[in-house]
Amino acid sequence: MRFNIAALWQTYPRRIALLAVAWFFFIFLCHYLVNSDTEKRTIIKMGYMPVITNLAAPLLDAASADGKSSLRFRAMKFASFAEMAEALRNSQIQAAFIIAPLSIVLNQQGEDVRIVYIGNRHESTFVVRKDLNVKRIEDLTGHTVAVPMRFSGHNLETLKLIDEAGLNGSIHVVEMNPPDMASALAAGSLDAYFVGEPFAAQTLKPGLSQRFFYVEEKWPGFICNLLLVRQSLIDRSPETVQLLVQGAARSNMWAKDNLSRAAQIASRYWGQPLPLVEYALNTPPNRIVFDQFIPRQEEIQQLADLMQRFGLTQKNTINGLVDDRFARHADLAKISTLTSIVAPVR
């Protein structure tokens, strides 16, 4: 058999070129499928931090993933509340499960946002290094306490305790992202921290810290996080906001009766060990309050008053910030399976 070397030389590079082009388009297609939203449904991107008060975010994501609901709720985990606030400000997300006082700051900065839902309550814990043997706030004199950010209820309660004890300037309060608190305490660079669970449980469960107090012992009904949306979304699609708030409220009721399953879902979304999440949800039993999700003007006003008192804001106005109609009209009937959280109920 004779080979036509010239013909082979002419066709081989063409084949290589065609293969290269085909490979390029294959990689492009894979990248597109992995990194783009191919859902045909309306997608609501929700920012959240991995804490129990925001348990609704991963539950809504999981419940709407099967494609049977009219909306796709996409939970997007953030490393800090400041980053989440900027994402909401720039419309990168449509809703934010955000720390409560920061909503007041955004409102006073002119952002047209509304509080439409309150997250699960009584899920924050103040922990201290075991060797300090802290019994009173005075025992923390000269020590360092971390809070999630200056615009947090944890900071407000800490400042209030310090002020009432006449210890202003004697305890060093610092801001620290919740995911960094446990390791800082374990390394000895932090003496105490006050945060939403399961971040306190990260040192409580292995015995690296001891509980100073549960938040409800100092501030019954404490609001850690709440749900914030833009007024433009309400104006454009009030039915979407209603389904979002209703789904969040229904997720609370489902979680209350299905703590084990809720812990499994949260563990997967948060990237936290299941035993830790179960410990945080069940220690002590029946601690978490799931059904006080309707925002109340007087509660947000109390936060604004405290923020002004401690110099975190210059004024205590919250004009138009609270919109409770969606939470008040949430239908909590026929909650059984996970998918029933977002299923039509009427």
C-alpha cells in the first residue's frame, strides 16, 4: 500500500484545528452549564449567613430545588454581613437574611429597603474561655470580647451590660466575622464572644469555652437576623415577596417538627458537621423560637434607640422600614413534607 504523504500533510493539521475548535466549544458549554442559571423559573437570590436564625434560607433552597414550585429560591452564603449588604445594595441578590441593626443603617443611608420577616429567635450565646471562670460582666475587665459587627444586637447588648456595670472603656469589644471566632478563642487571641449559633457551639461542645449566658436570659425576644428586601421588588412583584415570606415562615414550622432533617440540610449548606448543628439546635431542648416571625415597629424602634444611645447612629428614625403585611398574611396550613414549604396551600 502506498501513502500519499502530501495529502496526509494537508489534512492532518485541519483535523487538529477542527478538534481544537470542538474542544473549545465543549469546555465553553460545560462552563456555561455549571456557572449559569439555566432555570426557566424566576430565581430569587437570597443572601444569608450560616446561623440558626437564618435557617429558612437553606430550607427554602432545598424545598424549591425539585422544580415543582413556581419560584426557585437560591441561597447564597456570605462570609460577612457587610458583604451581604453591599450585594443587596447593588442588586446582586434580591433578599438578605441580614443582622437586624444593619437594616436600620441602610434605611438611614437612603436605601429603599423593607423588613418583611424576623428570623428564628433565642439562638445566640455569649461564651467565655473556661479558665477565666466568668460569673459577672465585671470578670471580663481587661479582656477582649468579639461581636459579629458594631451594627449588631450582640454589640448593643454587650455595650448595655458594660454601661450598666459602669465599666465603659474597661472591656475591649472588637468586631469579628462569626466563622473566625471559635478559632480565635481556641488560639488564645480572644477571651469571649457573643454570636448566633452554631458558632458558639463550636467551642462549647468540645469544652473549649463555657456559657456566660443565653441571649434570652438578658433580652427576651432578641432579634438576631431579619429578612430585608427592596421596595422595588415589592412594587414590581408583591406576590413574589408574599411567597418568599410565607415560605420562610412555613420553613420555621416545618423545622420545629423536623429538627433532625433540618439539621441535615443545614449541615450540608453550611459546611458544618452534623453533630455540631444538632447540638446547636437542641441545646437546651426547645430553646429556639420558630413562630415569632412578624416584624413589629416597636421592636425595631428599640434597636434604633439603642443604636443612637451608644453612638452607632446619629438619629433613631426608621421611617417606612417595617412592612409586616406579608408575614401577617402567611398561610401556615398543610405543612408536612419539605416540599410543602413552597407548595401552593390553597
